[in-house]
Amino acid sequence: MKKYLAIILCVQALLGDVLDEKIKNLIGERNYQVNANFIQNIFRDRNLFYANGGINMKNVVQALKNNGLLILKFPSPLEVQLTFVARTSPILLNRTINDILSTMGYAFFNVQKADYNNGITTLSFVFVTEHTPDLGIIMSELEKRGISCIDIKHQSAQNWEYLLEINNPQIPNARLLLANQPLALRDVSGQYWLSLQTQGKIKISTQSKWYPRIVLYDRHLRILDSILSQDSKTNVSIKIPQGVSFVMITDSNNPANLRNGINVQFD
């Protein structure tokens, strides 16, 4: 029994060290030391801050934010670099982060570094701002898109790195297409995105003729197949093979030709 208790205490101590080190990394060593007693009280129930054998970053960040320990504002506008690392394609990660930053109100940013090696994509976004983008909001927006943040590294006051896990990636403007549930869609852009969960046949119909351009993607937005017609049509049927998660539909000559809408059926 004593041996069993000793093992538990040892494990708890190790877990405590890991959590403490992560808190120090997020808020800085000096901030941690000044607020050490306060921090120990906030994180006294360690079980709340672990999940699936690792640190629950969402709960840790939320606790730090709620207690005013996560200082993100700068004295004046500075250049910030956010790096995102995930086992996925560059196109999915770039589209996802672009959409999140735009949703958060950041209009001017660019990719300073892009790397794809052994299936892992690393993208670094740089922009000037008065404060580091809210970590909690970024994680929440990632979750909406089927992506988990499993770690955040605070490299410096202006440099943060997010390690991501792709679970069930979603595109915000993609409509879920289910069997025997027709969709009537309208988008002024003339470009339509669908998300699928199984193979089958898609039937697309319009009121006026158009020149179909249809692209099939896997869950990481890698192109599996594309259809480009030189002939105008009002009805198109395509088979969706296994492995397709997203379908993009537009007009190859002028997307505006589809701005009045399309009808889609999946069988």
C-alpha cells in the first residue's frame, strides 16, 4: 500500500512539474514568481487541467485569462509572429488560419515562413498589432473547424507557436450534403462548397446554362479529381468516390453565372 501511494505521489509531482512549466512558459518566469501562491491556488485541482494524457491547453489558458495573468497587450504596435504546426496539407492549414485571423478582425497579414516536410506543415503568419491575438479565441475558432490545439509555446512576447491536431476538419462556408436531403443554395460569389461523409452521386441543376468546374478534395483539401466542361449545361451528375470530403462547384468561365443559385441532390 505504501508503495502504491508513493507511486501516485510521484506521478502527481511529475504532472505538477509539467503543468507548472507550461504556465511559466505562457506567462513568463517573472510573472510566475510574483504570483506563485495565487497560481498554486488557481491550479490546485490539477485534474481539471489534464486531458488524454496531456495538458488541457484550453482550460489552462482560460484560467490564466480569467485571473488576469495572461498579459497580451503591448505599449505600442509591434510585429507579431504566430506559427502553426500540423500534420496536414499546406492548403488546409493556410485556408484555416487565414479564415480565423480574418474572423478575428485582422486584415493585413502575410505568411513569412512555409514548410512542408514528411506530411507536417509549418506556417508562420506575421502582422503588426497592439496585442497578441487572444489564445482562447484562436483555440475556439480552431475547434469550430474540427481542429484541436494540443500545445502552445510562448517563444517570446511577440512569437507564439501552436501545435495542432486535425480531427474532423471543416470549412466554415461548406454545406453538409446528406443522402435524400436536397439543398437549394445561393451565393453571390458563384462558388459553392459542400462537405460529404460518404460516397454516392451528386446531381446539380440550375435555371440557366453554365460551364461546370467541379473539384473533389479529401479531408486535408488535397485535390483528388476535377471536372472541367467546355460545354454549357443545366444539369450535371457526378460520382463521388470514397475518400472525398469536400466538393467545390463553380462556373469555369465566370462564377457570376451561378450567383442566382444551384440545386443539389445526393443519392
